[in-house]
Amino acid sequence: MEMKQRVQRLIADVERACIKYKLNMTIYDGKLAFVDQESRHIVATWGPQFKLSEESEHGGQ
């Protein structure tokens, strides 16, 4: 499966999960935020927990 198809499937899975659990997603403070549809409050945030290597940060130079 090529990259574009994998991304499209991931997006579809995320959309289905948000509908199932009655959540919306947004970006808050540089992280993904999950918003309860009824209360319209952020109930959780999720962000990357890794650090890029120096080589990646500087384009491999």
C-alpha cells in the first residue's frame, strides 16, 4: 500500500473514532486536543514525545 493510501485510511479511522466517542479534534498549544462535543471543553491533549536527532534538525548537514 502506498503512503497516500495509508494516510487516507488513517484519516478515515480517526474520523470514525471521533464520531464513535463523540469528540472533536483541534490544535491547542502545539498539540492535538480532544474536545467533548457536548461540553465543548478540551478533555485531553496529545503531542509527540520524541526529540529529533541533530542530523534531522539541520537537514543532515
